[in-house]
Amino acid sequence: MTPRNLSGQSWSQRPAFRGAGRWSAVLLATLLMIACVTFIPYDDESSTPDTSPAARTYPISGYFITANTDASANREKMADIKALGGDTAITFGTLLRPATEESLPTDCLIQGVTCDKFVNASLRVHRFFTYSDGSHWGDSTLKCPRDRSVSSNGKSYTVLVLPTEGRGCNSPDETYDVVIVGGSKASAEDPARALASAATELNMKFYAGLPAPVKRLDVDYLPDLSYVDTLDLFTERFLEYQAANNDVLGLAGFYHHFEMPVSSSSFFDPVLSLYKMQNQAIHRVLPTRSAIISPYIESRLTASNINPKDARLGIRRIAQTSGGLALKIAIQDGMGTGKGAAYLASEANAPVDAFAESIVGKGTWSEKYLAPNKDYFRAAAEGISGTGAVLWANLEGMAPAIESNTCGNSLRGQTTLERMDRQLQQMAEATKVISFMWDPYFTCKGAGTPLKEQLQSGHTAPIVTDAIVDPGTGIVNVIGFNLSGVKATLKWTSQDGKAHERNSEPSSIAERYGAEIGLNPRLESIAISLGDSPLAPGTPYIVNISNRQNADRSTEFAGGVFTP
């Protein structure tokens, strides 16, 4: 059965759910059953209102966004995210680009001469660079006598003269790198300041993208570190600009633009060195802020895949780049690019869905992927433990583009809520779920209705991440999102072939379950009693759970093995 075919039943065997060892005390005393949790239409026609104390929201609490130069558009976007239960927005970084004579701006003028020619007339310039993130740096980053802030042809520019040796204003070898920052209309809003201001007003968190190097020409998934010293100096100036102009409560930290797989291979050491350098810079200039790194899962068998054990070691190496900075590591689940797979163990021999097929071709999940995403998040939770870094999940909120789901001219297309529910089932180890990307994937029409509107209509179906049975007490503990107010039906077949069914109200609800054990605070737990029902080793169980809010929703969850 695939994630797009949700009506069947299946069984699986897998290790107990755990979160970086925090589950061990519970699971040592707990035996797992073969469990399938299926959401069925709620059959209570009464109009009894939902009396759960906490408002239900979709489990995604942060989004990558595109910054606008219009402050009102930025605020509206942030308000839309907050209305869906989000509290976090993240922007990508901007490249510090080595410039050619042809790529230097001709409308950056000092005393009637182009900025590059003006600087060249009095200095020995090693290289020119350009950087354009829409901000107006002005005079706030002018540390040295040769730095300039200019406005010409209605555009603002800042010219930074950086030494090729040392960190002062004068280079011992009298050679300099020059960065021309800006090029936006002088009247335009500063996107980062507008977003941080909106985040402050709305009691949200904004993470600004860090400057990034271009990719190498020979290996395009490694950074070009031939100018890493200049990038280091420039990163510090960027952060000093943020400290001088954007030091508000809404600015929570910064996002590392350059990506890598969650791998322990020394091949990616150049990326780790980049992370370490910029983390140290943040810690020097704005030590109260944090940073986000978002490595990705690569589990395709036809690619240079990474196994869960390697992911456990890889995330630890990433965490060790913190330099004392508070660090969040948000693993991309690969479901939008086809690099990762959200399938249950019972579905290993079922065909991949149409979206994945467009990337990896026809075949079963186990034929195309090394392991499901849940295995990677479990391994990452183990690897990150004790480092001081925090595990997040980055749910790819798009799908491989096929004919029916296009989002404009994007390489990816609109996904479905059902697919996102499946992705969330794999992420219980993460303390927070963010998503790539609000615009365009949550705002485009795709197959008909934008995902934003689908979520605004109240999509809060229960999402189960695990089911654990304690045979000593006869209690089934179901863990997941939006479990308050559900009803349950337990079904099983005894060894004599007789079918059994038991309707049950949860005997208890732990709405702060995730918060109390240090996991995602939106995780809840309910306890379902088996009563005096007979329980034999190896008995398969089905747990049907429904709520009033999403009576037409149906999803499956397959659990583990009961071996008393």
C-alpha cells in the first residue's frame, strides 16, 4: 500500500520509537504490538462542540519565505503564517559573487566615476565582488577610511575595502578585495528589516539568510573557498549591519544558505568549515542569536546514498561546528526532490507514489530507497544528543512536478495534504517542524486550491507517529499530533480466526506529552484501554481513530510487534 492508497491494512516489524534516548526508560517496560492506526470518518452526527483546551493547528510551525521589498507584503505574509499556527519565518542567503568587469554595476558612481574605477585609481585591488540582498547598508558598516556609502541614479551602494591580509583597515601587502553592496532603489524597503519588524510586532521569530560563497566550478555541491578570508570579513560586516540596524526581538538568528547531505564523509569538510567560520562570527557579533543549518536526506539507491548510521555521525559533525552558538539542525526530508521517502515498513514492497516515480522510476519503496525517513530522524536524534544542538525537521512542502501539480515555472510542484501528513508521521523525533517553502508552494493554485487555503479551512486531522502497547496494564498508548477529542475502535483477529472489535474512548489524554519529554511540544498522547480483551503473542491489532473536525479524512499508521 502506498501513501496515496489509504484504505488497506498492513503490518510491519520495527524497533521501538525513541528520541535520542529519552524514550528508553519508557520502552524498557513496554512491549510493542503489530498495530495499524487508521483514521476513519467520525460517525457521531451530534453537534457537540470541541471542548479541547488548546486550539488545533497543523504541526508545521515555520516556513521558508521569499522576502519582499514592500513592508506591507512582508507583514501580510507573516500574519498569514501566524494564523496557521506558525511562529517562524526564514529567508535564504545571498551570494557574495566574484565580479568581472562586465558584471560590475555601471550606475555606482563616486565623483562621476564608476565605483570600481574610482577605487582602482588609488588602490591595488586583488578582486572585486558584488552583493545585492535588497538592504541599504548606508554608513553603519563603514569601519575604514576607504569605505564609501553612495547614492547614484536613485540607487544606494556601499563600497567596502577589505584587506587581503589581516582584519584591520590596512593590508600588510597593500592589496585589497573590494565588495560593492547594494543596487536597490534608495526608496525601497529593506526586506530583512521589514521582516524582523513584522516578526517583533507579531511575536514571531525571523531568521535572516547569511552571505554565501558561490559553488565550485569542478564540484558544484561544494563551496568555492578560494576567497574564504574575504567572506569571513564580509560576514562580520553583514552581522554588524544587522546589529546596528536590525537588533530587534523578532530577529532570532540566521540561516546557513549553503547545503550539504546529512553525511559524515570528509568530502564535505569544506562545507563544515564554512559553517564553523560563520557560526563563530555570529557568536562574536550577536552572541544571543542562534543559527539554522538544514542538511538533506539522500536515500536513493541509485545515488550516492547515505545510510541512517552515517546520518547519525553526520549530524554530530555538523553540530560540532557551533562554536558555542545555539544551533538548530533542520533535516530536509527529501520528499519534494525525490531524495527521501516517507513510507511505513509495511509499505516497503508497495509501489512508490506517482511523485516519487517521476524521479526514481517505477518500483517499490525498498527497491528505490535505502530506508524510510523515520530511520534517519531516529539516527539523527541519537547523533545530536549531548552536543547542545537541537534537532528540527524541514518538511519539503512541495512534490516533484508532474503534469497535474505545476506551480508556475518552478521545477517542483504542489504537494497534497495527505502526503504532508505522511511526511509528518516520520518526524516525531524533531522538536520543531518547518517547511520549504511558503511561496510559491503553499500559495500557488497547483491542482486547483492553494495549500494555504486548504490549511486555512481547518485541516487538523489526527496524525499518528507511534502506537505502543503495555500488556501489563492493557493500555495502548497512541502518540501523534491533534489527538485531543478523538474516538477509537480497536480490532483484532484471535488465533482461532475470530474477529473482535472494541469501541473505546481514550482513558487519558496528555496534551503536553511532547513538551514534557523534550520533544515537539505539539505532540500529544492518548491511552486506549484493551479492557479484559484476550491478548496473545503476535496478535495483529488495528486502531481506528477519528475526530469531528476532519470526518472525511482517512490515514493509516502501522506499528511494531507485540512479543510478551
